[in-house]
Amino acid sequence: MTEPTPFHDLDAYIALPRLGGLALSPDGLRLVTAMSVLDPKRTTYVTSLWEIDPRGVRPATRLTRSAKGENGAAFLPDGSLLFVSARPDPAGSAGSAGSQDEPTAALWRLPAGGGEAGVVATRPGGVSGVVVAEGSGTIVVSSETLPGSTDAEDDQRRRAARKDNKISAILHETYPIRFWDHDLGPALPRLMIAEAPTGETWSDIESVGESDIARAGAVVSSVASETVELRDLTGHLGTALSTDEASWAISPDGRTVYAAWSVVEAGGSDRLAIVAIDVASGHRVELLSDAEHEYLMPAVSPDGARLAYVVMTRSTVSQPPDMQLAVAELGAGGLSIADVRIIAAGWDRWPGQPVWTPDGTALVVAADSDGCAPLFRFDLESGTETSTVTRLTGDHGAYTSICIDPAGAWIYAMRSAIDAPSAPVRIAAAGAGQQPAMLRSPSPVPALPGSLTEVSAVAVDGTPLRAWLVLPDGATESSPAPLLLWIHGGPLGSWNAWSWRWNPWLMAASGYAVLLPDPAISTGYGLDFVARGWGAWGAAPYTDLMAVTDAAEQRADIDATRTAAMGGSFGGYMANWVAGHTDRFKGIVTHASLWALDQFGPTTDGYHYWRREMSPEMMLANSPHHFVDRITTPMLVVHGDRDYRVPIGEALRLWAELAERHGGDDGTMPHKFLYFPDENHWVLSPQHAKVWYSTVLAFLDTTINGVPWAVPDALR
């Protein structure tokens, strides 16, 4: 019998620690990551900071501990660690950041030599997005601030007035007004700047003997409690910094901030531009901005003379976007551009956040590629538009949070894969096809209830297709496993990384094989592969999914008579499309799904993008709701009311139209609707994740295995 794993028990699964993010100290000797664990009530996750040995020798050690948690780690040049937390300040200096019943996140500092952390800076709207200048130690953060506020005290007064008068209304003057799961406003992000804390640090004491202990303790105490002033660098920006794509970097000398943010356009639209801001005066210019492109992910070279970034062509109804890596030579003061060049123009992958090597001769990025997300190195050749591109990693991992040591010899990153949760690794900064060295993580690697393999197929148009296939333990020719077709969201995405939300190993623990295909419009296979499904979601993406499913069903260890399909977001759209176009599946789970495309467009949080995605004619041809009369397969509809990307109206209309056509005389029907009033596009709280998985598994058990339907205990 198979040994039980955490995936055999939902309580054990939600209690698994989760790692995210990585920061490297200036001397290259300390790595810091954040680990989230289940709180005692089992209804949320609390994050703490842990130090990892870059050599992989010492075990990980915990740095912070509080009920509120800590995140946003960033090192100062002196080796002390900044982080963000809403925990109480023992010294009481965080009072202006919020009341005791409404704590807000303050900026904290942990001395390099150890000791207690202390508050460095506060704002009424909290702080986030900590970035530090490598040379000067100048600190940049964002803070949500009410539009009319002139300073922190004025912002606090206005907040108190709204609260006392129970005012929740928001007045909007531009589009958009919502993002993912929250309203934009009334407070909106601004950039704040602060000089590095000054004064003696532990490292200033050359040797700490017995006679120095008292002095050393005083140094640590004074450093931890030293505060700095956060100066408003931008003033009111509207919604410029309110999206996931907003980011900022600062020159090593601390003189110039480079930010990617939204610029408002006519017709309720916006685009991403990169602005340069002079720290001393607050003067800013649009450094990279035009109507045909979006500019994002700025990264300043170690000498401050160049800016690397990603430039993206703007999509149209007939052409998907394309992304390329670029480098700009900066003019005097960093407020102008002397020259721009595209790096490796013929490279048919989409780069992620660029990271400079310490000598400024190369850039390292991660990019989706053939079902993985490897690390790539771009060795820059001065004065040309060419560069040598080397795939550094040769495994099937997906890499994030890239850090490069000061000597330029090693790269540290977080690595995950379909069969591995995120963990810290090290690879050499040069050399193709490497296998990563696993560092000593604070989170043990969980045992898996199965194995991972691949399935390949050929599309109707002859294009090669591939998918990951998770096989449960015990799946054999004599005991084939039922198959779940899982369709990824996006639609610009790929199954290539670990997912806590859509975790196939929970299904494998229940005996299911899980097929994770990358159909047309998926990333990592080149622009032409994306274009195959652009504006025609119901065409090549659908036939690709069926072709890969056909290939999986040819395996002797797969039971082709017991199959189901499921997906979320775009995957939910495809699940709805599948339901109206084939009866081959026993059950279909559709989560946060698009149903009526003409209705969806004006109600999503980004209508301006959607208008570029599909014409009215494309919406008409590709809308699943036109095929509701063809649906015969039982469906489980899942949606959260706080989903602003795919608003709840999609699920309400889908459910009403299913009920209209499939309800019996007593009103019952084969379909189910799992509704979460306080969840968003995802289901994030641990207790609701348990409800989600237990309901999905119960639905599959009924539709695939013929087990009589029983409402999960948590819902009874």
C-alpha cells in the first residue's frame, strides 16, 4: 500500500510551509527568504524571514517572529536587513501608522550582527515594495495616501475623519476603478524616499571582547531604534502604481528612481511607461513612452550608466503582444536616454525581470520555455544589437527571485517545478545546461504520491504539442487511473511551476492522473504558437486540448472511460467551451470562468485591454454561452464574489442558464454551484481551500466513479 503523504490529507496539505522571495546581502554571505506557515486558527498564513547559507552548509535559521508576520526583505549596504511588518513596535514609535485595532505595515530594520529589530519608518497607509540603492543605501517604498493629503499628519487626519464619519464612498475621475479583488482608492500608492539610517553598526566594532559587550549592546539597540523620514517623492499619482506591472528601481548612487507605471490615455485606456525621477528635486520625465509599446521591469546597471528593461508591443485584435529585452544608455543625471538597443532580437522567448551581473557585462533573466522557466544569460556586446544567449539551467525547473553574488561567480534563485515546491538553489553564473545545487531550506520537501512524465501530440495544423502528466502511485495497465484534464489560466501562461492553488498531487493522492497541457496561446513556445490562438480561443486552443487528451488516453495506464475536464479563469472559459462542444467527459469543473464574452468585457477590471484582445465579431464567435443548449455533462461552477477580473455575473448567468435548461420538475439538476462570498479570483484562505478541494473531489467521485453525491462535511 502507498505510504501516506501530506497530499492524502487536506489538513496536512494546507499546513505545509510555503517559501517565496529571496534577498542577498551586499557581501554575498547571507540569503534571506520568507516562509509562510498556517496560523493557530488555521484560517490564514503568517510569514517570517529566514536566513539561508549560500554555501549550503549551515541549516536555515529564523530571523523574525511575530503574529503579524514579516515580508519584503531588502539589505542595506551595511548588511542590516529591512523588512515590512504590521507587528507592534515595543518602542511605540509606530503609533502614527495606525491604531491598535487597525495596524499598518511599517518599515523595520534588523541589525547585521543580530539583536532586536526596530521601526525605521511609518506612514498612515503603510509601506510596501522596499528597494535600496546599492551604493548610497537610499530607500524607496510605496505608500497608499489619500489624494488630498499634503503630508503624513494630514493623511492620518483625513483617514480618521472618514472612519469617524463612516464614509466608504470613493469618487473616481479616471478608468480603471478596480483591480483583481480590491477597489482602487480612495488612497492610492505614491513613492516615498528616505536616506539610509546613519550611525554606528555592529560591523563598526572591529572586535567585541568582554569589555565591549555593553557598548555592543548599546550599538545594536540604537541602530534598531533609529528612524528616518519618508519624503513624498511623487505626490498624487492617481492609479499609476496600482497594478501588478508597477515596479521601481534606484540608481546605485541614490540620485535617480526609475519606475514603470501606468500612463492614462484617451478612451479609458492606459499604457505602461518608464519614468525617471530626480530624487533631490522630485522632477520627473517620461523616459520611455510611446503609443505602440509598453515598457516595464526597469533595472539599473551597477555603474548607473545603463537601464535594462522589457519592451512589449501592444496587442491588437489581429496580433498578440511580443516582448524583448532592451538596454538604454543613460544621459547626464540619468534623466535622458542617449541610445537604445534591443538585446538578442531574434530570441523567440519572453524575458522576465532582468538582473545585471556585478561587472555590467551580462544580464540574467528567467523565461517560459517548452514547459519550463529556465535561467538565461545574455552576454552583452558593446555597440551591437547582438548578444550571446546561454540557457544556464538544464532541468525542468521554473526560476524566480534571481540574485547574483558580488564576485559574479554564483546565481541564487528560487526554483519550483510541477513536482517541486519553491526552494532556494545555487548555480554557476556561467555555463550551459547546469543542474541546480539545492541549498538548505527551512521547509522540508514533501513526499509526492506519484510521478511526473510528459505527453506529446500533434495539432490539427501539424504543430507539435506537449503536456505534463502527473501519474498516481499504482497506475498500471492492469489498474489504469481516471484522467483529469486541467487547463491553465492566463491565457498567456504555461504549466511549468508548482501551484498551491491548482495542485495536481492532491488529485494524484485520490487516484487521478492529471494532464497539464500547453495549448495554442500558451507561452514558452514562440510568438507563432501564441498567435495560433489569438482572438480565436474556441479554435486551436480547443482542438489542441482534445489532441493532447487523445494522446494521453492512448496510454495503457490511463482509463479513457473515466475522464473529466477542469480549469480556472481562461481555463474556466475553456472548460465552458468544452462543455458545449463535446460529451466525452464525465464531469466538468469551471472556476472563475468567462461565460458571455460581450457581458464580460465591460465588467472586468481591465476593459481597455479586453477591447484590444477581441473584436465584437470575435466575441460573438467565441462566446461559450451560445452553446448552452448543447451541454449534457454535469458541471461544477465555482466563483468568488470578490473576483473583479472575472466578475461574479459570469457565474450567475451561467448558473441561471443551466438551471433554465436542465432543471427537473422539482428544480434539481446534475450541476452544482460552489459560491464564495469573500474570496476573489483565487481561493486564498486555507479553510476555503479545503472546501474547494473537498467539493471538487466529491463532484468527481460522483461523476467519474459513480459514488452517490454527498455534500462535504464542511458545508453541511
